Amino acid sequence: MQLALLQTEMQHGLMGRLELARDSGMLFVYLKPQRMSFWMRNTPLPLDIGFFDAEGKLREIYQLHPFDETPVPTRGSNLQFALEMNQGWFKANDIRPGDQLDLTQLKAALQARDYRPEQFGLE
């Protein structure tokens, strides 16, 4: 799983990627909960995106279509993590709203990049 932590990483996202391994994706980690909006500028892959709250609970899932620059906003305003995966991944893995993101693994991944989990509200 690729992490997008810096503003430049978030802005670039998966742009230009022609393929994504079956269980690979990008997790966007924000400093605090907020309303989010994503689009697919320069992104040729069909993706699904899942939005998680600060406790790591999956709240919303949407399809994202290649090169579609129409913003896909969240309904909720208390979301802190967004996970982009190949289109159909959430359904194929029976992952649905209410399921939990593994915050222990996320903390370890943040530490591996020399970030303190507390910076992201993760105790």
C-alpha cells in the first residue's frame, strides 16, 4: 500500500499509472477529519475509493472513472483517510461501510516513513 502524506503526493495520487497490482492501492492520510473530494485528472485506471473516519471505520465507497475531472465529494465531513483501489476491489473482497481499517499497520507504515502517528491523531 502506497501512502500519500505530503500535499504533493496527494495532488499527484495515481495519475499516469497504467496498472495497479490486484491488492495494491494508495491510502491518503490527512492530519484531521474533513470533507473530501476526489477527481481523476490524468488517471487512466478505473478505481474505487473508500473514505474512512478518524477511528478507521469505512463510511463511504464510490467508483472513479478514468480521466473524469468531475469532483466526487463525500457526504460526511468527519473523514480522515481515503483508499483508492482497482475498481471492484471493495466488492470482490466483501469490504463494505462499517468495516475497519487496520490502524496498527497504518501507525507502523507512518513510523517507517519517519512520521509520528500522533501527528495524524493516531494514539
